[in-house]
Amino acid sequence: MTVDEFLHWIEGREGRWELFEGELVEKRPERPAHTETKREVASALKSAIRNLGAPCHVTKDGSIVRISANSAFEPDGVVYCSPRVPSEAVEIPEPVVVVEVLSDATAARDQGPKLSGYFSVPSVAHYLVLDPERRTVTHHWRSQGGLIETRVLTEGPLRLDPPGIAFFVEEMFAPV
């Protein structure tokens, strides 16, 4: 299946789906820690964008990022800094920040094929992988020269440039 066929196929369909190398992958139901973390990270990103006054937008749940002609992922969060997509749009063009929240079922894909897949998209500057159990953020970013660098954070400030937003790691997780 191609991504164009996939986008047509998911219209009005129940459940949440991704396309990986032409094959459909159904996303599983999420645990409370997963959904709480998605909510907190979206809030932290929105607040940082508002504080900066950046012309960026945050989406979660249901936004699709096209990786290739036959792969498209549904991240847990996306920041894009182009004009706001129409309300009926599913695909997010030119994502700048992509977020995945780990679960036992998704950890291998989030840290493997999705890492290389997201960075195959030229506009992606940052890929954040959040572990709600350990309360860590693995920040992968595209540095000068196109290298992908990585650091693991448990607290303190995190600056994502571009688009120039900053917030604290602690804001990305529900209070303990």
C-alpha cells in the first residue's frame, strides 16, 4: 500500500493506524501514563510556542507524518511552523519536532525504524522520545552538517532550535 492509498483507506475508519513499508500497523490502546504524558508534552510545547510568539502549531493523536512513498507514522505529538493545516487535514507537512511516548509494545519501533524514518524527512529537526515510567526524554536532533546527535534528560531546561522554543523537561510529565 502507498501512503496516498493509506490516507484514503483511513478516512472514517475506526481505530488508529500507521503504514510501515507498505503494511498496515494498528496502534494499540494506551495506558493512562501514556495519555497523561501526551497531554503534558502537548501543553508544554503549546506554552513554549505561545511564550515565544512563534508561528508554530502543535498536534497530537491522528496527525500523520509521511516518511516515504510507503511509510507514514502517527506520532504522539508534532510541531510544525508553516501555515495552519485545514481542520480536516490528517497529514502534517514539514514537521519540525516529532514526539513519541514509549510503551512496552512500541519501544523497539520508536527507537529504531521511527528514529531513522523521522530524520529522513528534511524538515524534522528534533525527535523526542519520552519514557513515562523512567521520566526521561531522549532528545535526538539534527546538528550542523546533518549529523544526528542524542542526549538523555531527566530534568532541567530543553531548548529546541529551530523553532527556538524552550521549556523544562519536568513540564513534559504529569506531576508525581
